[in-house]
Amino acid sequence: MSGNSVLRRARVDGRDAALDAATVGVLDDGFARGDGAFETVGVWDGAPFRLLDHLQRLAASMDAASLPAPDLDALRADVEAVLDDVSVDAVVRVYATGSGTRVVTLEAQPEREAPRRLISQPAPWIRPLGTWALAGVKSMSYLPNMAAGRAAQAAGGDDALLVTLEGFVAEGPTFAVCWMRDGTLHAPAVELGVVDSISRRSVIEAAQDLGVEVVAGRWGLEAALAADEVLVSSAVRPVIALTAIDGHRLPEATPTADQLADVVQQRRRGR
């Protein structure tokens, strides 16, 4: 392949298909009930970033939901197959359903506006680890997340900042959140029940390599509003600095976010 185009591809249970023609049965529990887990893997210059981490997290999600263990070797082979001869940036999505179906898709990275202005939204489905089995699981049941994003957009934001019932800042619907305050990177603790984001791990590792102190904990919305920089990240987004939360303007200077964005992107490209 050449240029900026990416052939839209899929594999369903190891069978190749054009993405627009790939099908899963309507009685499959993944379709009918959202019963399953998934991963979104960024592809940079044709190479999937931290694929093993994503597959291991997929297996952990399935185990937490008491679903059959996915065949990780078969999924890895599926990923390699859809990426055959690909040398451009793309996104791979990996699904394992409660009916035992495995799906891998490949398409171009989405073109969308960066989320700069977040509106806080309650997220009662985010519960602390140890309180229920699905805490922190990346399941296919994403309706609450997407509804929170739509509510935030209706309120004038770009996307949502999810806040737990206890009032702790958690994450975005499809991205991790952290912030800088007095030279320290603050990251909501995974014990809150947030997804143990791969991009979050990459940001934390990059910060540590830059000599930035990192602390994980529980903080209310006021802590994010008082931050020097608030950062969001996901598998196919760069590290992005926010401009506002709930109408509160954040500082314009974002030196640490800029540094972290550069380090993370360099690592994604294997440099």
C-alpha cells in the first residue's frame, strides 16, 4: 500500500473480509447484548503499538466478566494478517464476544476535532476495584460512555469528563485524563475503577523518563480546575492539552503536555 489510504479490512474468526462486508450474526451475544470485550490499537507506520499489552488487557476483561478466554495467538495472527503490507498510520480494533466470536478490523485513524473543552458528567457505572467484578473492564457495552459524551456536547463541550458518584475525577468516555500541578503529574488511580488505559501507561512512563514526579490518587473536580495543565490521551490520539472544563478556562501555556506529546509520539513510531 502507498499514500495515505488504508484498505478497509476485517477478519471474523480467521476469515478475511472487506470491512464493509464483514458480518457477525444478529444472535451473537456481542451484537445482541454487548456481551464481550474489545481493544483499540493505534497503528503507526504500519506497526501496532503495544499490541501485547492490549491483548493481555482483553484477556483480563474477559476473565473478569466470566467469559471464555480469547485465543490470543489467533488474535495476534489476525492482527498481523490485516496489517500485511500496511505501512501507514491506521487503527486496529479487536473484539471477543460472549458467543466466542473473534473480530479484528482495520481502517484509517478517525479524523475528528480534538476534545479541548470538557463538561463534567456523572458516571455511576464507574465503581472502585473490589466492589464488583466488572470494575475497570473495557467491555463492548459502551452506551453509558457515549451517552455521557452526547450530554456534554449538548451542554456546549467537546466531550465529557466522567466523575464518580463519590465526586472523584475518573476519565473521559474514550480517553484517559491526567493533569499537572506544581511540577507533578496527577493520574486518577486505577483503583477508582477507571480503565487501565494503555495510553495512560505510556504518558506516565514518558513523564517518569522526563524526570516528572507522578502520583496516582483520588481527587475531586476542584483539583482538575486548579491544574496548571490538563491532558487527555487515547490509543489513536496524541497527548492533548485541554483549554476548559465546565466553562473554567485553563492556562494557555502547556509545556509539559507538549513534551509528553512529543515523547509518546516518538515511541509510537519506534524512535
